[in-house]
Amino acid sequence: MQILTLKNIDNFHFLSDEKIWLTKVLNYLNQKWAKTYLMWSRLSGWWKDIDLLVKWWNINQDDLFKLKYLFWQYSDTDIDIVISSEKTKEFEKYLEITN
């Protein structure tokens, strides 16, 4: 798992439409002071879904829908977004997430 930012997006395996989507999502998340981590999926190859972990403590359902909408607007790749919470704390420890 690695942090995903606008500066390092070119270091990963993304198709052009996925890159457009991720740029929009990262811009939105940057406005909210959230951290985004890329899990497994694109660290080693192409043609897999995109798995993100978002550390954003004040997220609500509307914000999550906005993230999904940004995705569906630009790409047809499957995406999983895990929101960091008390319930995911052990999962994050397992993945060695650090602030």
C-alpha cells in the first residue's frame, strides 16, 4: 500500500480514463484534507480494479456518493473505496498504514 497523490500518480499503472478520474477524486479529497492510499491493485500491474483507502474523519454519505460519481463519470473500471474509521483500525494496522 502506498499513498496516492497528484505528484506520484504517474508512478502507477493507470489507463488514461482512470487517470482523469483519479485526478478529479484527488483534487476533491485534497480540498477536504484527506489522505488517499492505493492498495494492492495497481502496485504491480494493469487490468485490475482500483482499491483505495481514504483517511478522512469527517466523511458523510453525500461525500462518498460524490467520490463514486466522479469515478463513474470518467471510467468504467471497478473501484472499492474503504473509508478509514474505528471499524477499519485493525485492517489498517495489518496494512501498516501510518500518518
